[in-house]
Amino acid sequence: MPASIEKQVEKLREQLRYHSYQYYVLDDPDIPDAEFDRLYKQLLVLEEKHPDLITVDSPTQRVGSTPLTAFNQIQHQMPMLSLDNVFNEEDLQAFNQRIQDRLKISDEIEYTAEPKLDGLAISLRYEDGVLIYAATRGDGATGENVTQNIRTMQSVPLRLLGNNFPQVLEVRGEVFMPKTGFEKLNRLARQNDEKEFANPRNAAAGSLRQLDPEVTAKRPLSLYCYSTGVVEGGSLADTHYEILQQLKGFGLPVCNEIKCLHGVKACLAYYQDISDRRDELPYDIDGIVYKVNAIELQQRMGFVARAPRWAIAHKFPAQEEISRIIEVDFQVGRTGAITPVARLEPVFVGGVTVSNATLHNMDEIRRKDVRVGDRVIVRRAGDVIPEVARVVPGSRKKSLPEIQMLTSCPVCQSAIEQIEGEAIARCTGGLYCQAQRAEAIKHFASRKAMDIDGLGDKLVEQLVDEDLIHTPADLYQLSIEALASLERMAKKSATNLVNALESSKHPALSRFIYALGIREVGETTAMNLANEFKTLSAIQKSEFEQLLEVQDIGPIVAQHIVNFFQQPHNLDVIEQLLSAGIEVQDVKQLAADKRLDSNFFGKTVVITGTLPIMSRDEAKDKLLAVGAKVTGSVSAKTDYLLAGDKAGSKLTKAEKLGVQVIDEATMLTLLNK
Ligand code: 9MJ
């Protein structure tokens, strides 16, 4: 065989090792995946032609062909230690004090702080840089030989990089499944009607215990190394932190959150920082590990039973605990969403006592098959609302009735709607429901709705809290005196507000419809409804089939509209608004004919910058009234860009795309033609 082929094979392997290292260890790939695949294929082809060149540490040799019947045992030459735990600052201080006392050091101790991964501890043995075996921790003295499976993990080097490693090097670390990989795996399991894993830890354990390495190879497992075992024929640095950097240099993955810190105070700050970012980390952790950094000091400390005296795990409070469901209530949110809530026997979880947990919606209740009386796992992760995660398997001793959704709102008794294909059920009494009134009134008063000047969100909250208004109609009964009696409300502003309410009494039909806050009825839909039906009473009486005829209205929106006008309470509020003197402006027949002739009918317009006379909203109203579509961003579909002063990126984009740019005067001319 020509020496050049051997050289070529070795060169390809080196390249592949280097790029795997860039990708898996440094998280900094420097070639595209496709290029990596090409190099890999080249190596495969050469090895197929020259099988005698295949070595056990070749990147092509990750997945062995024969499934095992059982795992062999491996005796750890040096025991694999576990860690003692603390759960609070006091016990961490005591740990630090013990170290200072024992070492007779009064200065602050230098520690490394590392996220405590929630996976499986593993020991990798390298001889002359080649991976010889991988074993689980087992009981610390004897573990299982999982080499076949560990070899399938792309982040585990089959051969170490460089040549500065000790002749024998045992590396310890944690095998884990990143959150995204776990979710993907469970999604697949769901699709195939297979059993899901309860958490990433179980998924990692289950994946490593596969007898067939082909299965493990498909599982998204990762590794972070955090210490060493036997080291022979060479030496490592004299601090834990530097050793980890050396491991990284050998091509082994090391967590990049690991830090070197002085004293307990810094450790606590690190704990807090990681705790705050816990949800954003791509992997599950259950605490922080602090280790005395100097190896010499570690050796002076030694270890007790199975745990080193020089390290401690500072655990986060458990995020899952068991409790029992006493009752299920339904809550109405500020937007009408109905949420089933489990009342629980109080349980301490995630650092607080929890007696209520969300069940999200009826689909979730059915999926998890939760019933009143069940023993359940309650989960509180970070600042997220506590939830019922699942029923404790096998805990239901007698048959229990299924949980039923309410048919009417527990707050206002309006009908509850659940649109097909949506998980959330909602109260339809939007204008009347006391759970929704603040949101309904804020929307009603907003600029694009009734545009009531001086009635901001804060003031609405204040009026609702003081029980001065229950529905939007009550706004029109407010007196200057009543308003002026509110905190931070001067007589002048009260007078201004009453005047603003007065001048809001002649809204265009489209504004009024939009102001009612019907679900999914935005400005454009409201405008389409107004143009189609012309009067408020025609819209109120419209039927599902008729609504489907209207531009941009599909079955979901049509159903929301029908449901809204079927609620007697909503109709009462509309009646009260009309009695309070609101005169909704019908759409004139003439205007409709004019619309069709308009230059803007059916055209898509974007408005940007400051117009000389009109506000952008006024211009928008005018354009919508003649059948234009007004959108927010410029694209190839835009017909006109109406540009005022200080038009920025939208103008640049329009010019690039060749969209016709017009100013306010041109718009007015075109409108009047
Ligand atoms: C985990 N689980 O992340 C150790 N660990 O050190 C870290 N575990 C450990 N260190 C000595 N980061 C024994 C166990």
C-alpha cells in the first residue's frame, strides 16, 4: 500500500478530530456541517478500500456493530466519589469554617464553583491518548462498562488532542441530555405513541443503559468533565481550575460556566447568578459544586466515607414535590381566558409553600388524565407559576370522576366559548365581565378605539379599583366632582376628561366596533364590518354565514363575533352606551360607491414619518375608509409608501423595491379624484 494513502487517512482523521473539537468542546465550529460530512465520507471510502488501516480510535468507529447482552463490571482503580450537600448559606459557612479550621488558614479559601449537572457520573480511561473504556459510577467502587455507548457520543474524543497528556489519564464527568434534545426526543416519542421520559436525567440514564449502541447513537447526549481519577506517566497542574483547562486542551468538553472564586461571599453571589439564569441554561442543573482549588490543600483535607472533605454541593430547592388535589376551580383572566386551577394540600416546592397550581387548560387535563383526589407531582421552576406536572403513576386506588369544564363564566355567568382548534376556553362577556372590565375599558378608551384623551391605563385601573365604573358605559356617567375626588386628579384634568368623553360621542362605526373589544376583531376587521353592514344594528344582527362573506373574516373570527352579540350582558352595555348619548356614525351608501372608484381601493399602503397636517392615524382612517389595506412594513406587495418628515428605513426599503412613494398632499389629491 502506498505510504501516501496511510498519510491521507491520518490527515483526514486529524482534521475530523480538530473540527469535532471546535464544534463540541469549543462550541465554535469553523467549517460548515456539509464540509465535515464530506471529509468524513472521504475517510469512510478510504477505509472501505483499505480495511487494514482502520484503527479503534478512528472517527468512523463510533458505533460498534454488535449489541451487548449485558454490561460488564469495571472496578474503579480509584473510587468515584459523591458529594455532600448543603441547602442554605449557614451550612455553606459551616463547610468553609471546617476547611479553614482543618487547614489552619484564616485568609479566604480559593474555590472553583461549577454548575451541578443533573445526569450520570462517568469515568473515562485514556491510555496513550486513546479511549480504553468508559464506566458508570455504580456504587463508587464498581461500575458498568458502557464504552460502546459512550463511544457513540460525538463530544467524547476517541483520541486526545496533542501529545502532552499523561500516559494514563482517567477523567470523570457527567453525561447529560441538553433540554432541547430532551424535548425533541419526547416529541418523537409522543408522535410514535411511545412512553415519554419524565425528565432529562432519566432520558440520559435510559439512553446510556441501551444494550444496542445504535440506539444510544441516536440520543442527544453530552458530556462535561469535572475531575480526574488515576493519572500515571505524567502530571497535571496544581489547581483544579487549571487542570480543567488542561482537559479542555486535550479535547475534552468542560463547562464554560466554571469560575475561580475567593471566599463564601463570592460563592453565594455565583450561586445567585446561576440560579437566576438557570432556566436559560441549555441543560438541567440541580445546584452548584464548590471545590477547594489548590490540589495540595485538597490532599491535606482528604475524604470521609464516599465524599471529599474539600467539595460540597449547594443544592437548589427541589422543583418537584408530591401533593394531592383537593378541588379544581376555574379562574377568569383579564382577557377572559378560563384557567383550571388545582387546590392542593400545601407542599414546600421550589423554595415556597404552594397550595394552588395551574392545570393550564382542558386539553392538558385530559392529556395528563388528572382528577380531583389524585396524588400529583407539583412543579415550581424558577419564577414560573406552579403547575401540576403529572399524576403519580399507579397512585389512583379507586375510580374518580373526570374534571368537567364549566359552561358559564364563574364571574359573570356569560357563556364560555372554546373555538375549535384552540386550547383556551374564554368568557364571552367581554364588555360586562368584572374579571375583564379593566382591560375592556382601557381598550375602549384607547387612541385607535374611542380615543378618549386623558383616560390612560393608570386612571382606568384607579376608577375600577375604586368601584366607580363597571362597564365602558359607566364612563359617561362620571361627574367632574367624582373624578376630582380621586387621588392625583386635579379639577382641571377632571374637567378635561369629562370634555373628552363628551367629544368622543360621535364615533365612526368602525371605531365603535373596534372599541367593543370583540376577540380577534382588530381595526381592519372592524373597518371591513362597517363597510359591509353600514349600521351597528346590522352588525349586531349579522349571521355566521353572512360574516364569512366579509373580506378577511374566517370561521374563527365570525364565531367570536356571533358569540359576542349573543351575550345579553354585552347587548345591555351597548344599549347603555347609546342611552348615554353615543351616536355611532353609520357608513353612507354613497361612500361605498366612491370606495370602488378610489385610487386606493384594494391597494396596500404603508405610512411612515411625520406628515405635515394629519396624524398617521387620521391618514390611516382615510385610507381604510376607501378600501385600502394599511400595513406596518414595506415589502414587494406594498403599492404605496406614504412618507412624511424623518422617514427612515421604510423609505430606503421602498426606494430599493421600487415602491411608489407619495406625500400627504399627493394622497389628498388621489383621495379626491
Ligand atoms: C456535577 N454533577 O456537575 C462533581 N459535578 O466532583 C461536578 N459533580 C463531582 N463536580 C467530585 N461539577 C465528585 C463529584
